Amino acid sequence: MTHPTARRVLAATSISYTVVLLDASIVNVALKAIGHTLDSNVTGLQWVVNAYTLTFASLLLTGGTLGDRFGSRNVYLAGLAVFASASALCGCAPNLAALTLARALQGVGSAMLVPCSLALINHAHPDPARRAAAVSLWMGCGGVAMAAGPPIGGLLIHLLGWRSIFFVNVPIGLAGLWLTLSVERDAASKRRHFDWSGQAAAIVALGTLIAVLIEGAVLGWTSPVILAGIVVCALAWMAFILIEARGRNPMLPLQFFRSPLFCGSTFVSMASAFVFYGMLFTFSLFYQQVRGDSPLDAGLAFLPMTVMVALGGLSSSRLVKRFGERRSMCAAFGLYAAGALGMTLSTAHSPYWTAIAPMLAIGLASGFISPAATSPALGTVEKSRAGVAAAVLNSARQSGAALGVAIFGTFISALHAFQAAMNVALGVVAAVSAVAAAIWWTTRRSPRQGTSSAQSRHVKDILFSDNPP
């Protein structure tokens, strides 16, 4: 493939990855404006955030299978078209139900295009060195998007209104489509089979779990609807485990979890997303509804945290190399706990500077943990199954994000005093961080699970192989 085409592929995939991660964070600063325009309470706003995250998480593994079966280019184009169209529908949504459905459709598009992005990069860059540089740039764009989301969202809402944060995705998506159309088709594999029953069980299990958590505080935890939801959720999770354990082509290979290290990496990835996105949702409401800040001011208030997310990701490998996986990961969760406890000092009338140090700690921890947890986990699986393993980790992160928003939103709905609800949520963050640190410390206790130089080379082969996540 020619160098101009390779550059075109990198530009297209970087654009798409940027808007996907941007959309995951930018909507938080629009919550107050959306609630005012569409007359929504906290429960409705939880669904606006989680409709996207929920579909993204539950369909991510299937998105990779679609790419393998029909060709990564074809599925990538379809996913980007779905995402751009859904963004336009979000911007035009006349009510909360329409916005929630459009957000879910955005998640479907993201689940299709993200797993195929690395496949296109790998196909376009056969040289390992160029491939490594391309993947680094692709991941860097995602980190910048996460950091820039709240400030950009605040500025757009200030100038053009909350609908603009969705409309801006349309021209960006069209640019990505135009760049990708000239890319040659990649080979499709008819050998990959769909795990339809497992996918259906996963959607029901995760969907009912989030629904029960969000609606429980509103309908009452003993209401017939919630009790029925709990029963359906439990049955769906049991069915999913049985299907994946006995199926010929499971979308979630349970043998991965025979490795304590893979289990630990999956848990800390989910825990990190749980606390970070839960706090992002809570702080967005705190700054706008309690302190009365504008969306622009709220976006700027997040700037210390989001900048540190990018810096934490960029410095993750160097910190691990210097201090070791065990100590550095536990220290990161310690920063989460310290940042959460520090934020308890922030009130409706406290000066903004009291939140700067806690925000810096939270952002650094979030940026560090994701790459630091991914590399050891991929080193536990065969090279040929690295794509599925990486998709499992990404699904865990998205599921953790959805749970964080659902549970923290439940605290806000159940406790009428926002400050009390926020302090409870921050206490949960500290507790979850302590548990995650303890699990990682135990997981990395065995010297046999240390990452040797040979294993590090194996991880690089996995990341830049032709079996992408």
C-alpha cells in the first residue's frame, strides 16, 4: 500500500477515534442545558450518558467479529456512517426519549468502527516500525480527545447551544468517510461465526443491570418492576456464562480468566472507568447545578483533570519501567482515593482552587491505569487471540463507566442534599480504589507473573500484529 494511502488511513482512523472518545466526555458538560431544554431530571440525564456507553460496551466484541467476517474497511465505513447519522439525530432530538435512542445508535456505530480502526492501520502499515508509530499517534489522538472534551463542549454550548456538540460530529464523520473510501478493501474471513445467543444474553444482562440501578431510586427498590428486573438480570447473567462456557464460538473466551493476571487487569480497568466516569458525571452536575457555573466555566473547571489524563497516558510506560507495575498501579489508585477525599472539601461556596490538586490526582490516575493494565493482560494470551483479549478489556472499561454513572446517579436521586450524595459517591470511590489496589497487589505478587523482556516483546507483537482489538 502506498504511503499516501497509509497516511489517509491513519488520518481517517484518528479522526473517528477522536470523535468517539470526545463524545464519551463532552456530553457531561451539556447535562444541565439538556435537562433544562428537554425537562429532564437526574434519572433522564443518566440515560443520556449511559445509552451510549451501554451499547458501546455490549456490542464491542461483536463489532470486531463483523470486521473479520465482512472486511474491516466495510464495517468501519458502516460504523462511521451510523455514528455520524446518529449524531445528527441527537442534535435534532425533540425530546428526551428521542435523544436517548439516538445516543444508543451512536454507541452502535462506535462499537463497529473502533475495533476496525486498528485493523485498517495494521493493513496499511506492514512495516513494524511505521505501524508502531501509527498506533502511537492513533492512541495519542484519543488521549487528546478525552482531555479536550469538557473545555470544547463548554465553549460550543456557550456559543451555539448544547445541540452543537452533536452536530459537530457530522462534518468530522463525513471527512472520515471521504478519506476511507479510497482505501482498498481488505480480505474478509467467513470462518468467524457470530455468537448470537451470547450477544443477546449480554445485552439483556448488562441492560437490565443498568436499568435497575438507574430506576430503582425512582420507582422504589421493592416495586414489582424493579424486582422483576433483578430476576431477569440474574437469569440473563447466568445464561450468558453458561452460553460462553459451552458454546463453540464464544464471544467471551472464559479461559482468559484462568490467568489471575488477566482477571486483575480486567478488574482494575473496570474499576478505573467506574470511578472516573462516575466522578465526571457527578462533578458536572455539581459545578452547574450546585455552584451555578455556566457550561463554559464547568468545562474549564475540568481542565486540570483532563490535561492530566493525557499526560498520565503518555507517561504510563515510563512510570511502570521506573517503579514497576505493582507499585505504580497501586500508587495510581492511591491518587484516585486521595483525589476523591480531597474533593469532599469542595462545597457550593468554597474557592475553586481547593479542587485543583484533587482534580490533578484524579486525572493522572485515570490516564495512567488504562495502558498500564492493558500491556500485562495481553502478555497472558496467545498472539492469535490478542484482538479478542483487548476487546474484553475495552468492554470492561465501558461497562465500568456505565455502572459508575448509574450508581453515582442513584446516590444523587436518593439523597436530596447534593453535597451529601456527592460525599457518599466520593467515599465509594475511595473504597473501590483501595479494593482495586489490593487486588492488583495480590495479582502481581508472584514473581512468575512479572513481565520479562521476552514477554514485553511478545506484547509489542500483539499490539502491532494483524489481529487488532
